[in-house]
Amino acid sequence: MDRDVEIRKNRGATNPQRFDTIVREVFAPIYPVISQQIIAKTGVRSGKCLDVGCGTGALGRSIAKHSDLHVTYFDQSVEMMQLAMDYAKEENLIRRSDFLVGDIHDLKLQDNSIDLVISRGSSPFWVDWSRAYSEILRVLKIGGKAYIGGGFGTAQLRDEIVATMHARNPEWRKSFQEKLKPEREALPSIMQRLNPSAFEIIDDDSGFWIHIIK
Ligand SMILES: C[S@@+](CC[C@H](N)C(=O)[O-])C[C@H]1O[C@@H](n2cnc3c(N)ncnc32)[C@H](O)[C@@H]1O
């Protein structure tokens, strides 16, 4: 395994309790903004949604609240999945929820079965983007959409969160910015090879995202 892959693998082990606290205390306002951006951009409001690297499930729950989508929460961490399940119960979303622990590089879902794949803040941890994006395209229905990337929704939310996180840990922004670069560089050639019907890279105040249509 090369050094970059080793580093990404280790960084994938986000501490669930610490991450849950940050989501509740700092990130919470971004999810309604991002989920509405996703729905507006993709136009997908019903059917099946897969939230890859869902963590505690905040984005998937917000998507569920703003649409009729049934959400499968998917993460490699059993502890994150337990938190995602607890919050879905608490917020009365359990009847439109499924929970699956696994690795994006080997998605145990059927071909052509998902209408919308979403993922925020997880892809920098994936060790093989080519394989991960190929799995995402495999499970999407023809014409299905994916919206994958990272960000804070708006410039104002980003700036507020960066300031709060910087006060907690001055290295925070630098460490996550370094995680983003290799995937950004690899994505255009991966998309050229996987050849979806269309894709668009969004790099603006909402964050860095790729919108893919199968
Ligand atoms: C920074 S958290 C983001 C959580 C959530 N999407 C959010 O925005 O609140 C990244 C998540 O990706 C998950 N993850 C990392 N690599 C993964 C992989 N190969 N397969 C599935 N999940 C993965 C981690 O366990 C972690 O929960």
C-alpha cells in the first residue's frame, strides 16, 4: 500500500463521539442548507437515497425531512451507525430509514437500485476513488443522480465554522484542506473513464461537489 493510501485509511477512523459533538455544536446549521441545495440541483424528491459515509446521519435526515425519499444510511463505522439509528428514531424518521454498515469500495447493494446517492465529507477518506465512484454508478438507476463532496453550504456558514473550529484547534482547516487536493485532481480522469451520462464539478461558496447523472 502506498503512503497516500495508508494516510487516507488512517484518517477514515473519525472518532464517533467527538464527531457527534462537533455536528451538534458546530455543523448543525449546514445540513438543511446543503440538503436543499442537493434537492434543487438534482431534482430528486422521491424513491431511494443512499447517504455514503453518513456519520451520525445528519445530511440524510435533512434530505428525508425535505423530500419523500427513503434513506439508506451507510457507513463503515458501527458506532456512527448506532448514532445515526438513534437520531432517526428520535426524529421520527425510522419508517423511511435503512441502516447498512460497510465499505464504499464493496457496496452490498443491487445494481440500478438507487435514485440519489449523497455523500458529504467522506470521499477524502476513500482509498480508491475509481472503485468507489464505479460502485456508486453501479448501484444508481439509469438517470439516477449522485451529489458527492464537501463543504458548509454558504460563505457565511463556512466562515463562522472555520472561526469556531480554529478557536478549538488551530490546525483544523489546514488538516482538512490537505485531504481534499488528491481527489480533486483525480476526479476528471476517473469520470472520463467511468463515462456517466453527465457530470459537473461545483467549486463555489457551497463547497466542492461533483454532481453525476448516470
Ligand atoms: C467526516 S465524517 C462525515 C459524516 C457525514 N457525512 C457528515 O457530513 O456529517 C466521514 C465519514 O465517512 C466514513 N467513511 C470513511 N471511509 C469510508 C468507507 N470506505 N466506506 C464507508 N464509510 C466511510 C467515516 O466512518 C465517517 O463516518
